[in-house]
Amino acid sequence: MRFKFGLILTMIAMQNNNASNPFDRDTIATQQGDLVMTFIGHASLMFEFNNCILHIDPVAGEGDYTQLPKADIVLITHDHYDHFDREALQKILQPQTKVFLTQKCSWTSKTGSPVIMKNGDVQETDGIRIEAVPAYNIKHMRSPNNPFHPKGEGNGYIVTIGGKRVYIAGDTENTPEMKALKNIDVAFLPMNLPYTMTPEMVADAAKAFKPAILYPYHYGSTDTGILLQLLSNTPEIEIRIRDLQ
């Protein structure tokens, strides 16, 4: 009976902890304070930095956005439903929120200011620099010459926060533009078929631009252990596996 009672207390404590803090978080030290990254799920992330809240690809199916902080900045990588969710957006918008998104993300709102970014565009807001990087398929196609993500339609983003360069790749493969990136401190690279990259593609890209920290994300049922093995001889890249299926 004593064992069962103790087990019940442990389960209750775990449930309470999960209810108050349902998502994993990592903290990155920068020149201007801590960057706290919250892993909401799939491609949905939240960054907190010096009282600024940045949401990336918020999707209602990944978390209860009524319980998350309102956004100062939102980044939308492209128009697919698992990245661009108007319902989630409405829950985190404030009058001053700036929403950076692509041309195909047709959206209007009385709250928040949409800013269209094309590949190669650069914006700066709240002391944060945002660069739009091409995100597209080279190999994986819906049908011949019909890629899941055509070139020019989607963005990845490099966000410079407190001197740290964080790359959120969006839905893409290991493109020449990705492999040419420099000085990336943190990278989020997608890893699921047929829409984005295989572990081999992610490893190829990572070896090319060598992020200090690599998070595979948007990985569905892909075995993340394959990536760990492929990069086992690349100690300069720290691979962090979080719940971003």
C-alpha cells in the first residue's frame, strides 16, 4: 500500500508540473540577455527575449494559444496549413504585433500589421534582424516538375537576437542557399518525407554550414537516431532532440 500511495503522489506531481509547464524550453545566453526557446510542436516555436515575444508558425493543433503570451513578432514561413493558421494567429495578436509572412499567405486583420517578405528581404524590428532565406524542394515532388514547395514561395528566416544568429529553415531541402550560410549559432532543420529532408540531407547541410547547435524539427515519425549517427563524427555541431514531431 505504501508503494502504491507513493506512486500516486508521484503521478499527481508529474501531472501538475505538465499542466503548469507543458512544453520543453531551452535557454541560450546572448550578449544582451537570455533567449528562451519554447518547443510547442512540429514547426511551432516561441522565443522570449528581453520582454519581446516572437512566435514562429503558430498552429492551434500544436498548443493552446489562449494560454501563451501575446506576440510582439510573428514569423510565418509559408501558406501550408501546418504553418499558417489564422485561428492561432488571432489568439496571439496585439495591435502592435508585426507579422512577417510570404505573399501566398493572404491574410488581413484589424489587429496586427502584416509585412510581406520575399526571399532575400531583410527587416528589423524591436532590435531584432530578420532575413528571409529561400525554402524549397529540389528532389521531392508531388508529381514531375511539381515540387511540394516551389522555389520563391516559402521563406526560412535567420533571426539575429542579441548577437546570436538563429536559422528557422521552414519547409525546404538542403538547398545551395542553405549550405552557403555562415555563422549560424542555432539551426532548426526540417526532417520528414516526402515534404522536406531525409536525415542524410540534414546531415549534408549541417556539415556544410556547421551550426553550433542543431535542432531537427518538423520530423514526424523520422528516426532522429539516424541523424545522430550521421553526425557522430562532427563534434563541433551539438545536436539537440526535442519533441517537435
